[in-house]
Amino acid sequence: MATTDQLIICEHCDCVYEKVTLGKHQKTLCIRCGGVLQRYNGLTVEQRLALAYTAAVLWAFANFYPVMSISLKGLKNSATLWDSVLALSHGPITFIAMVAAIAMIVAPIIQVMLLIWVLSYALAGQRAPGFRFCMRWLETLRPWSMLEVCLLGAMVAVFKLAGMLDVLPGIGLFALAVLSLMMIRIAGRDIRELWDIL
């Protein structure tokens, strides 16, 4: 029986290729459509797990510490991500509040928890219970996790309000910035390598 362990399928055009070992900063492209097949990652399981735990701590900072503080004539106010979702939910756009909560708060923490679950077992050289389920959900949640969009919106708000009010970026904004970059690194397309490792 033929083995398929060393084959990779282009997700854009379904062309089949043999996997190759990549060096730093290398990637393989599909000859037919130009889509990226493989990208060098270079992270070990231990490093991925450490970054996943760090992402969980950063998520807590991003969600429970103020993203920004505003002051005008002695009056101060600060807002967290939860506050922004609650503010959206009080108007006629409650559905948008739910989508924002999923994209900024729920999807990222589920991704981080699934990664910690899968990588904790991978560290011991085992496949986690529900491995396939976890990997499918990691792939499904990837487009829903929009921390970078939230970060961009928060930064635009800081710059726009800075001309009218005294605006101070909070710990939550810095945590959100680092978490956005980290999620791209640990929960991006390269997560598929875990299928091969395990």
C-alpha cells in the first residue's frame, strides 16, 4: 500500500506534491496556482507550548486591563475590550456586538486553549484525546480570530481622539499588539505541521 505521509496537497487547486525539507526563510509554492504549500517555521513543540502559555497570559491582560484611558478637564474614563462589546450591545446593532465578542475575545482564547491541550500531549510524544476535533476547530477558528483588526481599530481611535482629548494607551493595548503578532505565529497556517509531528 502506498504511503501518503510525504505528500502535500495545494489547498487552492488540489495539485499534489512531495514534501521537502526547508531552510530558514524558505517556502514552497504551487507551480500551477502560485499558492504557498509549505513555509519554514523552525519552532519546536516546547517553544510552541511556551508561546501558547504566553498568549494565554497576554489574552488576560488584553481583556481585563484598559485598552485606553481618556481624560478631559479632570474627568477620566477607561475602556477594556469587554466594555466596547457591552457598549455595542446596548444599541440597535446587538448582532455586531456578538460578532465582535467572538472575533476579539472568544475565538482567540479557544484557539489558545486548544493549542495548549494539543501541545501538552505533544510534548510527551502523545496524541491528545480529541486531536482531530481540536485540529479541525483550530483551522475553523483561524478566520474568525481578528485581533489584528481590533488592534488597528483601537490604534485609529487613539490617534483620532488624541487631537481632542488626553488619550493614554493602556496595558491592554500593548498586550493586544503583542498577542496579535503571537497568534499569527502560533495559530497561523503553520499549525498544520502538528499533523505531521503527531
